[in-house]
Amino acid sequence: MEELKRAVAKEALKFIEDDMVVGLGTGSTTAYFIEYLGKLIMEEELEDVYGVPTSYQARLLALEYGVPVVNLDEVDAIDIAVDGADEVDPYLNLIKGRGAALTMEKIIEYRAGTFLVLVDESKLVERLGQKMPVPIEVIPAAWRAIAEELEVFNATAELRMASKKDGPVVTENGNFILDARFHRIDDPLDLEIELNNIPGVVENGIFADIADIVLVGTREGVKRMER
Ligand SMILES: O=C(CO)[C@H](O)[C@H](O)COP(=O)(O)O
């Protein structure tokens, strides 16, 4: 699996050119991409490339591997954003947010001229929600009210607990994450909008209609899905 992740991360470098501002995603696949991008910058094969990190993880990796970092409010535009995903359906709708960075990821990826997604073949599903719950970032005081509200959607929600900290995961925005399992997601775009309408929801991990290209690492090589 690590080999497949490395292969898509390498392939993604072909999309990066001099003078680009690049959104840097979060997760293990994007970590390889940031490492390889840093190498090209250090070897001066790419010039004047800047990264806009979607998380502390992306920021730290960029600093470690030599990708110059800028903040979202310092750039006029983002040429391309590169990030992983937890599920991809045949229409290029995604579930993201296992790393709890979904809000900043969506802000940056929505703004990018091209959103390039890197996955291995285990992430491909026929229908979103088949394997993974939908992460929802919520204002802490509202977590229980929102979990109850989700019953209207026929979903069961669990407060995500931390593993190296007592209590819940706290996002980089100071919020909690609910992982919601839906009985069936027929219309990802509609559900994405509906979830964001619940008071107290900051953002949710359905990324419908936003990915432009998905690179899929398979045992037969890297395949490309495009709209
Ligand atoms: O959405 C994410 C983080 O919030 C990640 O991009 C997603 O979880 C995929 O991660 P990985 O490449 O480690 O499988």
C-alpha cells in the first residue's frame, strides 16, 4: 500500500510548474507528495513554488522538506491543491477528514484552480459512505444536539475520541468531530449542503463536485479519473 501511495505522489509532481502556489493536503499520501516536492525545490528543478498548508501536519512537513510556506490570506490565488481522500465514488465525489483537517482542506481546495486527489485503489467505492463515516466538525457545545439532529437523517454519530490525549479530538480550529454513519447516501451534494445547514456544524467531510482529477495507485500502475 505504501508503494502505491508513493507512486501517485510521484505522478502528482508532473502537475507542478515553476511559479505555482500549491495547496498542501493532509495525510499519509500527501506526506509523500510534500517530501518529493521539497526535494525538487531543493534541487532547483522547480523555482518560486509556494505551499499553502491545510494543517499543522502539512506545515511541519513542508518546513522539514524545504517547501516555502505561505498563508491563505497572503496569496491572490491557488493554482493547484493536492490532497488524499478516504473514499472516492465514480463521479469523483469524496469523503475526507480522517485527519480532522477537513475544514481548512475544503477552504483551500475549493479555492484552487485545480484540485488533484491522490488515493490508492482501496479508496474507490460505488457509493459514498460504503466504508467510511462522514466526519463533521462541530462547535463543542453543540455536539450532542447535532448528534441527535442527525437521527433525522437516519444517521448514527459518534464523538471522535483522541488516542494520545484524554477525551475528544480537538481540531486545529478548537472544535469536535462527529463521525456519522448514514444508512445510504444517494445524493452527496444535497447531503453536504443539508449538513452544513444544521446550526453548530462548521463543515463536513463530503467533498461533492470539487475534485478535478483523481490519481489512483493500483497494482497495474497509476490510473487517472477525470471529469
Ligand atoms: O482527509 C484527510 C485528512 O483530513 C486525508 O487526506 C485522508 O484521510 C486520506 O489520508 P491518507 O492519505 O493517509 O489515507
